[in-house]
Amino acid sequence: MAIDFGSAISAYRQAASSVENAMGGKPVVGPASGDNSFTNMVTDSLKSAANVGRQAEELSMRQIAGEADLKDVVTAVANAEQTLGTVVAVRDKVLSAYQEILKMPI
């Protein structure tokens, strides 16, 4: 079951607004502001992870052309692999938390 971040965020907003309505219109969660928002943090982290992968691919291509050191390529590929593992682990935790939220009685 594939769940994207947009639907998770909209579900969170919908749940927050229903709680806000139940509390008589008093805001429970403030609006996301500037660079501190969760969405910006997730987006920046995913862009950074994608850049690490691109750098590893670029170094691999340069090594094939004989322009890069093999040690640098191995280091970059290992870094990209570790970054991808971290992204997958975070995604799994986010999906698990989202599924637990869906199971909660309202």
C-alpha cells in the first residue's frame, strides 16, 4: 500500500481541524511558518538524499571515463547506500505512525 506524504499531511490537517472545531474554534496546532515547518524539513531531506545519489552516479561515470579515483567512488556509493537506507527506515517509521493514527478511534 503506497501512501504519499501529501495525503499524510492532509489527513493530519483534517484531524487537527476536527479537534479544533471540537474545542470551540481554539487552534490546537499553529500554522507552519517559514523554514521550521515539517513539510520543508522533509522536502529538504529528500532533496539532499537525491543529491547524494546523483553525486555517487556522477563519480561512477567519471571513474569509468578514467577521471576519478576508485576510492572516492566507493566512498560515494557507500554514502549513497547509507543515505538510501536511512530514507527507507524513516519512510517505514512514518508509514507505521500514519497507520497507527488511522487505527485510533475518533
